[in-house]
Amino acid sequence: MADQFKGIDPMVYNSKINVPYSWWAGDTASRFFISLRDEKKIIATRCGTCRKTFLPPRKSCPTCFTENTEWVNVSDEGTVLSFTVARRKFAAIPADRKMPVIWALIRLEGADTALLHYLDDVKPEDVKIGMRVKAVFAEERKATIRDISHFKPVR
Amino acid sequence: MDRAAIIGVGMTKIEKNKVRDTFADMAWEAVNKALDDAGMTIDDIDNVITTSSDFWDGRTISCMAVGDASGAAHKNVSCVEGDGTYGAFYGMTRSLSGSYKTTLVTGHSKGSQSVSSLITNCSFDPIYERGLGMDMVTACAMQANAYMNRTKTTAEQMAMVSVKNHGNAMKNPLAQLPMKLAVSDVLKSEMVADPLHKLDCSPVSDGCAAVIIAHESVASKFKQKPVWLKGVSFCADSFFFGDRDISRAKSLAQAAKKAYAMAGIKDPKKEIDVAEVYDAFTYQELMWLEEMGLADDSTAGKLLEKGEFNIDGRLPVNASGGLLSGHPIIAAGLYEMAAVVRQIRGDAGGFQVRKANTGLVHGVNGLGGQSHCVWILGKDK
């Protein structure tokens, strides 16, 4: 039998899965985002049993399996635990981000867990694990994680 | 406890674009190869587990679309979303349950049909993280930096994993990317996300693998030599990346310890003859080996340099070429399992290792190895 694909492109069925979807942010994340938007303050939840402070905040402690009942303010300064620099424009990168994009895991003072966010105002080659960084808030804030524009080195 | 064994394996060739095969077509091929390998017909199978991921398959309830081609009509069929090693775990429990004797487990995916960055971005928390635009590659790059910083593993050592595994793949006709590489080729390949070069990353792949798991009462009834499931465990770490020490894989250390205990292994370094570990990225092979106690902390890179993980080394790791040479997500763990089964049976062909009485298989779920599944397979019951 002759090869039906010889000399032609294989057949494809082109489509796009595009389903509108809204996540209710819920009590805990809403409080965190409102605090970012209205007060430029980073707040976190704390476990009453082990006293661990969780950022991003969540309602329950994964270790103790109890409800985190306390809210605390954490610093807008912290330490880079790790980072990466995207050199390729990956499809998931938001259109408004300039290349190269630097992401970091940042443990803010007062928190026991680290927050994922952008690093900016720094050259990629100057980023080091252990460096001190500070939050820069967005001018226009819409109660999302990007109300923090990015983190920049503490000079 | 009753025992179970793998009595048949079947895999499609791993390819960049399987333009001739739908998901069901891939399943048809892998299932029939596994039945042939076992010397069974579909009537000898009494239940089926399919393993797939809805996002990768571009449809909901993706597991149900491959049942017909997997011979699941008129049988009890269930599914797992996650790596194939987890599907096999469910399959084993069914074969041991008393309700079933022979379980067919399949795993499939096609990376070629979507945009992997967009798919893996969706594994991040939608409220706190997803909008930042990270994906599996950038998340693992961040983990690679943390691992290198803690262990002083070098870019050259990581590149050597790529050289070794792509080289091993030249002996495996099912591998997608057999290549003779030098360390400099890896280091000169495109930097995609620091510190990972293109050749530090596994490719986008299509493929399907199937294994047949039998209760001991029927394990020797068919053609194939049974390979015994001696130990298995899986453990998970925290979901949020920032909750974990990403330079480590605590859940892997736990899972390995439990699997060794179940298999009666006291000194894994001496007792494991061959291993297939989840090398989606070069650093992962080294990191996972250390966490499983197959290399001391921060030494895997040095042992690799000495050739210990080569196909003729002390502990051959990813003799099949590993996932760096072909990475059909979801099916990946079943490909690894099948490779170790063939090693233990002595029919791994060109990538057969000298001694293979006891083998280890390692699968991963989640970003940067949130969850790990460790299997110990053996020649002797």
C-alpha cells in the first residue's frame, strides 16, 4: 500500500481549549490581596500549634492539621532561597514581562515559608542565593499577586 | 502478604510526533505487545487500569477514551492521573485484592499536541502563583540552582548525565534521542533557564507503555518469567514550592526507605544492581540517587565522573537512555519499569547490564518532585 503521508503534511484537527474559569479566592487569599492592594502590607497566617507562619497564607497547617487562626504582618524584606533566569520566552510568561525574566523563592522576615515572585532592577549575573531583597509594590493594584510588582536587591 | 509479579511488558517507540497514531492507537500497540510478551490473550486479563492526564490529553476523563483499544470492554476499568508508577501501584493492589488476578496497566501521553509550558503552568496554584508564568522547566531550573548551591555539583557533572544517558539510548531502539555527545555539546547548547541548557532537559515526546501484573497464583501460568514486585512506596511533600527545601526531596528519602524495608534491603548501595530513575532534567538523576541512598549526600556527581553509573559501572543508572532520551509524561514510569523488568529477565538487548537480580524503578509526580514512587523488582520471589 502506498504511504498516504508521502509528500504531504499529516492531517491534524486544530482546536483550542478555551474555557472561561473563575476561582473564588476565598476568605484567606482575599484578606491577603486586600491588604496588598489597600495597605501595601504583606500578611500571613500562623499555626496556633506549631507557630509556623505561612506565606502565601492558607487556612490550615499542613503539619499539624489544625486551623491557622492568627494573622501576622511579615516584613517586605527577605532572603533569596533560589532563583532562575528564563532565557527563552516560554509560552506561560505574561506578555508584559521583559526578557530575561527572573523568578525567585523569597523567604520574608517573619515567615517560615518562601514566596514565589519576580526579581527585577538587577542584572541576572548579579543574582545570588542568599541575597537580600525588598518588595516593590505596583502603582496600580488590583488585589492580585502582582500587586507586588517585583522584589529588588536591598542596597 | 500475597505476592504479585510483572509477567508482560509492551511499549511503543518513543517519538517526537506520533502523527499516525491517536491515543487509542498507541494503547492498541502497547497492549498487544504486552499480551504477546506475556503469552496471553485479552481474555486472560481480568481488569484494566489506564493512566493519563486530562490537560495533556486535551479532554476530560481522558482515561475513558483509551479503554476500548486497551481491551477494557466488559472488564472492570479504573484510572489514575499521575505517573505510570502510581498506576502500577493501583494495579498491584487490585491483583492482590482477591477480586482480580491479572491487571493490565497502561500509561500514555503526547507532548507533541499541546504547548508544554502552558500545560505545566497550570499545575501552579491559580490564585497565588500561576499568573507569574512559571512552568515545569523554570520550576526545575530553580530547583537545580538550589541543589547545585547546596551540594556544589557542577554544570559539567550535570552535562555528563546527558552524555551518559543519550549514549545509552544508542543501544535502545525504542528511545527517541540516541546521541553521541560530549560534555561541551551540552554546555554549548542553548541556555533555556539558568542553570539548565537545552541538553539538560528531556525532550517533548509521545508514547504509550503497558505492563501486566499478576497475583502469584497465576504468575507462572503464562509464557513469561515473572519479575517479582518486592517493595513499593510513595510519599508526597508539600504542594507549595516555598514550603519545601527544594534542594532536597524529603518524600523520596521516605519512600525509598519504606520500599527497601518492604523488600528486605538493608544496604541499597550493595543490593540494588540496576536502576531507572526519573531524569526529566540532568540534575534530577544525581539528586534522586542521593535521596534514595544510592550515593552519599553531595557525591553523586563525583561518582558519575568515576563511571559508577555507566552501563558497565557499579550501579548502572538509566541504561535504557532514561527520560532525557525520550519523555512521554505519565507513561514514563511504566517505560522505566519495563526497562528494569527486561534487565531482570536478561532480555534488555543492547543495554543489558551484567548483573540484574534486583532493580529499582523511580517515578515522580508534581512540580520539582513533590511526590515520589519507588519500586524494588526482583528475580527471586
